[in-house]
Amino acid sequence: MLDARKFLGNFLSATGMRAIVAVTSFCCFVVLARYWGSGELGQFATVFAFFVMLLQAPLLGLHVPLIRDLAREPESVVTIGPNAAVLATTAGVLLGIGLGATGHLYAASMRPSFWLVGVALAASGPAVVAESVLIAQGRLARVAAINIAESLARTGVWTILIVAGFRLTALFAALAVVRILALGAYYGPDELRPLLRVRRCRWHVLVGLMRITPTFLGILILAAALTRLDFIMLSAFGTLDDVGQYAAAYKLYETAVMVPSVLTLALFPEFARVSAASEGQRGALLQQFVRVVLTIGLPCAVALATVATPLMLLIYGDGFARAAAVLVILAIGPVLVAVDQAFTMALLADGHERLDLRVLACSCAFYLFALWSLIQTMGVAGAGLATTSTAVVQVGVRYRYLRRKLQVESLTAVVTGPSVAALSMACTIWVVSTVSSHVALASGAIVYVAVLALLRVVTRADLQWLRAALQRPEASS
């Protein structure tokens, strides 16, 4: 049974965490753009892309089975936890050394920053284990508090350094120090320290973890590549100025993606329990999730694409006018990511990680080809088009597996209503935009709500379900 109140508490904790992290990161990014310009911003975005891409890598992708299994059998933490910590710490150190060596492929001014990110990755190993354990226990409030404190501290120090005239190396030195302090915050209280007791490691448990590592590591690598491969390919086939322009639009996209990320973070432990209990409950939860995401997300995507140009100029200044076209292309991306993550939860909660690996492999292969071809022909806009088209491919392939392997009912009826309403909204805005952008947005919103009501996308039963879920936890299941 889905405990709606517990889920709501975790969701609010995750929302607060991701919102504050996203806002502080975004504000710092704007300061960088204003003080440094697109060239140096491109250097920062390139190095930071490696940090974000590899942040979860020390645990070798095992955070998914760790959260899933500990949510089902909480008492197993005393045996699985220390073994996972040993693997993550070892992998983090090796990743840090490898990343530092990779930095020699870039300009000399960027190389120290790669080594400093490597230090941060070494500290991330045991930190990711602690996060996974806390999430499995439903204690997102503590994870949120530490992440918020880390983000605020890092952003505050970065802002001071930027205004004081310090450059790239100083910023990533601060990142490494703050990451180490965050590690201390996780293991300062006694309750998580047993995870670090090496004597509790058992060879058969380590072997068991390593046996499932290849599949989940493959998922992690491919998923990480799909989130940051655009920056790396753009720095290789374009210029660092192109990376800066793309990063300006991508930061807004990344902020929007926070919402589906929060939903997934809060819902996955409960989704795992529902999936184990009943296929019917899993299917109902999946349909409810997709319908809510589309109903709310599609009009937001249309509105974001409409105001892309004035928004970019307002935030970043005239030097980032080229980034507006990228934002228009990326606007639909967060909605696609949300739907894709819903499908991912269904596959992983049911133990179909190998199917998920196939989906990511297909998507990553398409992404590589799309980036290689479109960046060379369309530049910055090509990177945005490759990112969005890959999201479409990924959703399509994963949905096909859901229908075939999990016998999920067709979602055509769930998708059709919000899509028709969003298309009507976009057409209205296009027609009325010659009069006024404000009038066009208001008219589009009215048309969207009217079409939703006409097609009965949001029913009285949905409202009753929501009301009951907030009043009684058991009513949501």
C-alpha cells in the first residue's frame, strides 16, 4: 500500500532540496556568465560536466539495487552497507585518478581543475552510499539538509571568488573542499558509521555485489553519458564559446528537469513496494504519474518556448542571444524526461535492469550519431536538437519494452488529451502573438484549460483520489 503522507513528506523534502540546489546553482551560473563571458564559461561548463556526469559513478550504479533491496529488507543494511562502501571508496579513488589524467587532453589552464574534481569524486564514494541508505529508509529530510548546505556553501564561496577575480582552479578547489565537508556531515552522527566498518565486509557479499555490477554500471555510464555527452561532444567538434552558449540555455533546461528528478527520488522506494505487491497497482500508479506529468508539463513547455528569447536576454545579457534558439528546442525535454523516468521506475522496480540497459545503449548510440552529425551542420542548435530527439527515441524504445515485457496497458488515451490541449495552446499563442505576447500567453492558457475540460482529461475521480490521499494514507492505493 502506498503511504501517501510519507510519500508527500519525502516529496516535499526532495523538492526543497532540488529547488534550492537548482536556484543557487543557477544564480552562480548567471554570475559566471556576467563576469567571464561565454568562452571562460565554456571551460567551466566542460569541467563541471565531468563532475556531474561522474558524481554517482563511485557506487558503480549499485545505488538502484541498494535502495530497492533495503526498502524491502531494511535489516540487510548491516551486511550490504559496509561492502558497498568499500566498493564505492575504491572506485571513487580510481575514478579521480583517471579523470585527472583525462584533463591532459584539454588546455593547460583546465588541467588542475580536472585533478580537483578527481579529489571530489574520491570523497563522493562513501557519500553516495550514505545517501542511498537514507533514501531507502525514507529519510530524505537528512539527505536534503546536507545537499542544501553543500550547495549553499559552494555557491557562496564561488560567488565570492568570482567577484574577487579568481579563476577556474580556485572554483574547483572550493568544490573539492566542500564535497569533503559534506562527507563528514553524513558520517558525523554515529548511526551511519557502521557502514564504514571494514571488518563487517564479507567476501560472498562483495562477490554478489560485483556480480550484478556490470549491468547497473552499464546503466549508470550510459545514463550519465546521456546527461552530459552533449557538452563533451560540443567542446570537441565546436568551440568553448559554443559550449558557453549551449550551457546558458541548458541551465534553464536542467532547472526544469529538477521536477521529474524530485518525483523519481521520492517515489522510487514506494514504487518498488507497490510493484512487488500487485501488477494492477503498478499499472495504475504509472498511468496516474504520466497523466499528471503531461497535464502540468506540456503547457509549461509551450510557455517556456514562447518566452525563450526575452528570457535569455534578461538573464544573461545580449551576448547570449544565440542560446534562445537552443532553449526553444530543449523546452519539451523536461516533459519527455519525466515520462521516461516513470517508465524507468517500472522496469527497475520489477527487476528488468537488463532491459533498461538495452534502452540506454540504443539511446546513447543514437545520441552519439546525432551529436556528431548535427553539431557539425547546425552548431549549438544542433546539440539541442540532438538532445531533444534522443529523449523522444528513449521514451519510445522504453515504452515498447514496457508493453512487451510488463504487459502494461496502452497509454494512448492518457497521452492524447494533454497533447491535443497543448497543441491547441501553441496554435493560439502563434495566432495571437502578433497582438501581444502577454495576451497570447493568457489566451493560450485559457484555451488549454478549456480543451482539458472538454476532453475530460482531469476527472472528478482524480480530484477525489487526491483529496483522499491527503486525508487518509490508505485511500491513495
